[in-house]
Amino acid sequence: MPLPPRRRQQQTRLRRDKNIRRTEIWENAYLVGWTQPSGHAVILGEEAGEESLEELRELTSSAGARVVGHLLQRAREADPATLIGRGKMHDVRAEARSRGADLVVLDHDLTPTQLRNLEEGLGLKVIDRTQLILDIFARRARSREGQLQVELAQLNYLLPRLSGRGTLLSRLGGGIGTRGPGEQQLEFDRRRIRARIRKLKEGIEHVRSQRALHRAHRTAQRFLTVALVGYTNAGKSTLFNALTRAQVSTSSRMFATLDPTVRLLPLESHRPVLLSDTVGFIRKLPPHLVAAFRATLEELEGASLLLHVTDASHPQRDRHDAAVDALLEELNLASAPRLHVWNKIDLLAEDDLKRLLNGSRNRGEGSRVAAVSAVTGEGLEALLRQIDRMLDADPLVETDFEFAAADGGPLALLHRLGNVLSTRVDDDRIHVRARVTESLRNRLEGLASPGPKSAAGR
């Protein structure tokens, strides 16, 4: 019995779809770095150019491009028009075209003028380091929260880089008093982007309020939180899976994990402890991205302990740790309780591991250091016992606080991270009784403004 025409069309379309080959298109990227010669001050404390270019190569591969070549320009001063100078720009153009490059990636943030001049001079698409990282984040974001934060960072980056389109008009006025050139496309685009930014910020504020409620619930249930922090690709997600027996996606590519994940951490004491995996850090992390991901990074504020994970086998591990320390300082978390975890020790020789641990002890880390391999399981049991001991050193205490009416910051921090039991207002003084960790109590005292109106815990 012949099939109806519509059924035959559906089967034909299905067979055609099965024969379609879905291929991923890889762009060819040519990398360009700029650094000052040794002996001169390095802008923003940047490391040597070759090391930075190697990291840019990893970022470019994570973004889905194929690196076909690179060039490093050394100059005492950056060219304000092109960063690398007109002469070097012509060299880059010839080399990139001979290697079949589709785009050029600069290892620095470019001003709108530099970006426009380079695209005109090279005749190729040009992106800078910030735009590359934003593209990676856009690829990795899976949750609604992550997508909101990435889009906000992208629009904040794009807004000052919009270029005009001459006298192209998006709409014209009508009637007496409205005749004239009208609203230009550039002005219209900026207005739309600003409106979208406001909407995104409202959505992220909603996310922050939800996360605050979750933290308050965990605190009320006396859950402690341990958070993983560290440089991207240090093996945090692999360690997270090994400690919690979870199935979080892992990858050797940078920024494989964007959305925070929380799982129960089994300890010998059977205390209720949650382990949180967060986004990885990197040198020269774009400020737009740090600001946009503030809602996610706030998860670190409520942690009773930070596990600072470092790839022990990486030749630039000290520089990676310095970048993590700088970002924790920016987030006001430099004084938070921390356990330094050297990961990937299976890739180290025994003598190298001994030197590494001796160096940690010489820096005063003492018992606040652990060495593990998340892949082989070596050192994981000792790490869990060490976490248990350090959580004992930061117990929950009930404390009376007294704030001035103007001390909104410490008071908000107390409500966000502690369990407020009672509040009493007496003239311009606010008396609060709360259950907090000892480290949070000490932190509140450190944030207090000097004088009789400072917050004091008793």
C-alpha cells in the first residue's frame, strides 16, 4: 500500500538529514604579543612575552581555532595607534597571509582606535585577549545565570567600541520641530545596549538574591562550605569528582567549568560539609568579566575554607598562584582560611615533589599544604582528614555585635554569611546576635571603621 504524500516527504527528509555531514569549522589564528625589553618596567606587571603567548595559544585552542604562527614585538613604548607599530604591522600582515590566517589575536587589550587601525592595516579580523576570553566563556556557559553574566560582560566590552555609520539613520522625526538629521544608528545602538545592560543587571541581582537565600538556608542548617579556587586547568573539577564521587564534566581545555557546582563532601567526622567548584582564574582576567561574575564569585565569601588548587607540574605555577592571590585580594578574601593543594603530583619526580613541599614550608604554609593526585587518588584520604582538622579550627560561635547605623557594609555581610538570631535598634546603634564562624567574626572586626561607631563582636 503506497504511503500518503506527506508521509513520503517526511521519510525522504529524514533520509536526507541522516546523510548531512555536520563539520566544525576551525579558524586559522595568528598570534601577536607585545612586551617591553628586560630592564624596563613591564606594564601591569606582565610576565615575559613568550610565556604569555604560550598561554594565549592555549586560550585560542580552547576557543576552537587553529594556531598557525605567532610573533612577539619588543618595544620600549606601545604605539598608541596600533600597539605594535606600523612597520611590525606590515610584517604581521605578510606573515599571517602567507600562513592562511583568518584572524589575528593580540595578547593585550586594544583601544577602539587600535582595533580599527589594525583591522584596516591587516585586512583581517582582529580580536584582543579580552574578546577571546569572552568568546570562550560564551561557549562554556550552560546555565541561565552563566549566560546572563557572560552577555553582560560582552556588552560592557562592546559599548565603547561601537563605531559610527556616517549619516545612516535608524528613524526620522515627523511634524513641526522634529525635522532634522534624526537619530543616528550609532546612538540607537548605544541606547539599545544600555537598555539591555540594565535588564541583565536586574536579572543578575535576582540571581544574587537567590544565592543569598540558599546560603542563608545552608547556614541555618549548620552546613559548612569548602570552595575550590585556583588557576584555570589546575584540575579543580577532576579533584571535585574524586572527593565527592560526582560526574562533573572535565576537560584539558581552559575554562571547562563556568557554572558553580555544589556536592556533599564525605568526612570522617560526618559533619555536614558542602564542596563548591567555581570558575577558574587567569592572569589579566578582564575586569568586565570579574564584575559580571561577582554573583558567582560571592559563593567564595561564605566558604569556611578555601582549597587553593595548583598544578604542581606546571612550569609557571608560581605565577599562577600570584594571579590567584591577586584576584582573591580584589575580592577581599586574602585573609580567608586557606589550604594550599598541590595537584597532579603524579607528573612530578620524587625529588621535585620534596623540593616543592620544602618550599611551601619555608614560605610559612606549614600544615596548610597538601599534595595529591586527583587522577590516581594519591593523597586524597590525607587531604580529607586535613580538611576536617582545619574546619575544627573555625567553629561556629554565637556572638553579639554592635553596629553604627552607617555601618551598612559589615551589617550586610553579617546577614549574608551568618545566621542572625535577633536584632535590636537603640537610637543610632544596632545590636545583633548571630551565629557565625570565628573567621567571619574576626573579618567583621577587621572591616569595621575606627572609632566608637565601629562594629564590635563580643
